[in-house]
Amino acid sequence: MSEIIVALITGGVTLLGVLIANSKAQAVTDTKLEELTREVRAHNNFAQRVPVVEEQIKVINHRISDLEEYHK
């Protein structure tokens, strides 16, 4: 009978240890996921702004060409 009690206690302690370790691993995973989400949002914002900058560069180049033609 004492062996069964010892086995149950050992199993309970082991289960508790696994649950605690899993909880900490989940916290690390959540933190990494939040960081990746932040990086993706920053990248998406950059990706949205690039076409705007490209269009502005086209306008600037056109204005420079006009000024060069004017001063010839």
C-alpha cells in the first residue's frame, strides 16, 4: 500500500513540474509571437510606404527634368 502512495505522490509532483515547465515555455512562445507580430506590422507599414516614395521620386525627377530644360 505504501508503494502505491509513493507512486501517486511521485506522479503528482512530476505532473506539477511538467505543468509549471509547460507554462513557462508557453510564456516564452507568447513573447516571441508578440515580437514577430510587431516586426511584421513594422514591415507592412514600410511596404505600404514604398510605393508612395516611388511616386514622389518620379514627380521629383520630372520636376528636375523640367528645370534642366528651362535653364538650357
